[in-house]
Amino acid sequence: MKRSAVGWWFAGVLAGFTGLAVNYALTEWFNQPGAVIAVADFVRDHSPAGIVNWARENSGKKITVPAILLILVLVFALIGRLARDRWWVAVAGYGAVGVLGGAAVLTTNGATVARLVPVAVGYVAMVGALSLLGERLGRLQALDDQQVFGELWRGRRRDFLVVVGAVFGVAGISGIAGRVLGGDVRKQKEEQKSLRLPVTAPVVPSGVRVDVDGVQPWMTPADEFYLIDTAFSRPVVLAEDWSLRIHGMVDREIVIDYNDLIARDGVEAWITLNCVSNEVGGDLIGNAWWSGTLLAPLLREAGIQDGADAVLQTSDDGWTCGTPLTEIMDGRQAMLAVAMNGEPLPRDHGYPVRTIIPGLYGYVSGTKWVVDMEVTTFDQIDAYWTQRGWGELGPVKIASKVEVPSSGDEVSAGEVVVAGTAWIQHTGISAVDIQVDGGPWTSTDLGRAASTDTWVQWKATVELEAGDHTVTVRATDAQGNVQTSVRADVLPDGATGWHSVDFTAT
Ligand SMILES: Nc1nc2c(c(=O)[nH]1)N[C@H]1C(S)=C(S)[C@@H](COP(=O)(O)O)O[C@H]1N2
Ligand SMILES: [Mo]
């Protein structure tokens, strides 16, 4: 009869995940990047540009961590199996996993050797759990695979699972507890509640809305605002711990903390933010009332040296963004924002401080959890997305969208209301025209523009007979430039082309 190995496969996986759970618990308590997340970051940062660009939207983010865990299941199973006959394999195998995790943790932004402690403790937990299990497995040695399965199934060898289950469960629960109670997530919520920011509540200006059902709200609520970032686990940064360092080609380096920041002259503005990855007709765009302080005076205090043309911004999680200095300094409301729609920034949108610069796509301007700004030149830097083939400057392109009706809708024939939005931040929209079924272009009524930095809503009423119809929209900017019909992909510097919807009138 063949000695059973299944128990050892299992034990290898359980012990491995016990270690991961312990690592997770500790890193959550101490608000450090966990080893699995650190590995995911490392994989993302060292993957070919083509893969990262393909996976850049949030769906790509969702598969990385599960894929790493799946690989670990296989590796842990193998370690367990081999450890049955050669105990040193467990020590070395888990050790190798630990070394990889430790190396990844050391590449995280702001890493110190202290971040190795949770990795080391996780490793000890792996080896310890396997040795506990191994002792119990000794008693199963005489059985073959089928019998072992049977024993486990009937629960007769519950002690096999109970030990590791207990460690695993305790670690998992304390990880969650760490996050909710001990870690900074709860502190952050309390801090957000207790902040008394010198900001005003948003008041949607009169006349900006066309009041058509189905057109997205002119002010985007924070919880409906699109989310784009590379973080597998969004950083939890406390305002009390936050500071921003301004250095590089400056006369005087500046380090500013949160209280200094909110004590400065305030600025508040409606600004529409959009993503360079927004497809024609897409929804990676939102409009909010942002409050903060202007960036230009701060940089002027630091004293920008001749020849500088860029600011390399870095976030708490190590993401980088190269911003043209001209747009920061030219008088537009380029700000360090602390509030969105009158409330402290939500964590996911960059609490406690992010950058907002009207007229530039988010990837070259809107750094969330910003902690560092280096005044420099584009020659010397290679920011996160620029390294992966995206444009260096990232000015927003003119765009427009039909939101009502939606493609595939059925409407009643006769007078049909068509409406949507159009934008080119910091230039402004002067006209929006529509074309029905390839006919002549006709003008639409625009909502009032709150400023050139926001989107505008538009609407028109058209007479339609029963049947299938297509409506196409195009906008004209404040300088008279008409939106091009030429389709361009979002890569490298933003989509172009007209948006159309197909629907049926009955
Ligand atoms: N730290 C950090 N900031 C970031 C990013 C990121 O990946 N990390 N992505 C940028 C991109 S591509 C966009 S479009 C905006 C989106 O901001 P939002 O998620 O608040 O809508 O954030 C920008 N700031
Ligand atoms: Mo973006």
C-alpha cells in the first residue's frame, strides 16, 4: 500500500495560508503593506507595458491578487508534499517564499527594515503550523489516499484541521479586527469626522442643468465619482501623519504638514476631472466642488529655478505623475485639494490631500495621497504611465456625449428630447451640435457654463418618425475648434471621435 500524500498536500497549503494570515493581521494592525499586496505591486511594476496597459482598468487589478494566491496554493501544496519525506524542504521552501515577500516589501514606497518583521513572523507561523500538522499526520501515515480522504470527510481526524484552522481563523479575524479597530482605517474615519475644514458646501450654480432625466448629475456625488488608480490596496493616510515635501530645482526646500496647508489661503472651484482612458461615450469623468490651496504660490515660495519645466509628483503608495509646470503656474486653479463636494476627501479619492489641475487628464495631474513634489525637467523623469507609452503632457481633448436616449432605447415617435454633456476643461465649450440620421447638423441649447473648467450639459428636441434612428454629437470649443470625427484610441493621449447612439422610435 502506498503511503498517503494528500494529507501533506493539504497541510502544506494550510500552513502556508496560516503564515499569510498572520502576516495580514500584523500588517493591518500596523498599517503597512502586506506581503501579498507588495508582491502584486512588484509584479505590476515589472510587467511589460503592454500587459499593464491592457490591465490598467480596475478589472485588471482584480485578478492579480487572486492569481498570486492561486500560485501560492500550488507552491504551498508542493512544499507540504515534499516535506513529508524531507523536513528541510518546509524550512527552505517557506523560506524562499518569505524571501520573495520580504524583497517585495522592501521595494514598497518608504520601506524600512521594520517592514520585514511581519514577513518573518509569517514565515515562523508557516513552519510552526506545518510541524504541528506533521505531528498529527504521522498518525495517518499507514493509510492510503482514499482512506485519508474518508477520515477527513467523516471528521474523525478533525484534530488535523482544528489546530491550523484555529491559527488561521484567529489570524484572519485579528487581521480584520486590526483593520477595523486597531489600524488606521478607524482612526481615519474619526479624523475625517472631527476635521473642521475652512471649506464651503457645494451650491450647484443656477442654469447649469438642462433638467433632463437620464443626464448624469452636473455635480457628481463623491460615491459615484469614477475611481482609477494602480493601488491593490488603497493607502490609509492620516492627516495628522501627512506631509508634503517640495524639493528639486528650488531655492528652498519646503515641507508642509496638514495644519500648515489648511491654514493657507483657500481656493474652491468646480472642476471636471477625467481619465485619459475614457473611451468615446465612456464614463471615466466627474465634476466636483474641490477645496484646497493653490499650488503656484507654494512653489513660488520654494523658488522655482530656471530651466525647470515639470513637477514629478509621488503618492504615498509610490505612484508617480509628471506634471507640466506651465499649467500649474499659469493662473488656473491648480490646487492641493483637501475636500470634495464640501467634505474631506474620501480615502479612495486621495485623503488627506490630492492634486487637482483643470485642463489636464488625471494621470498627469491629479495625484491622490500626494506626499512628494520634485521640481525638475521632463528630460530627467519618467513617470508611471509615461514609462508605459502614454503622452508626457496630457492636455484634455474636446469631447461630447449623448446620454439621452441611450443606445438601444425605445422612445415614442414625435418630439424626442436628446441631451448629454460636452467638455474641454480650461478652454471651454462654445457650441454643441447634433446630427440625426446623417442629416444636417443642428445646434443644441447649452446649460450655463459654471467656468471653463467644468463640463456643460446640452439638450435639443427633435421630431422623429417611427423607426430606427441615430444621433451623433460634436462640440466646438471657445476658440472655434470643432471636435474631430477622426477616431483615435485612448493610448497614448486620449480618445477622439464623435459619439453616436442608435435607438428606435415607436
Ligand atoms: N496615487 C495615485 N493617484 C492617481 C492615480 C494612481 O494610480 N495613483 N491615477 C490617476 C488617474 S489615471 C486618474 S484618471 C485620477 C482619477 O482620480 P479619481 O480616482 O479620484 O477619480 O487619479 C490619478 N491619480
Ligand atoms: Mo486616468
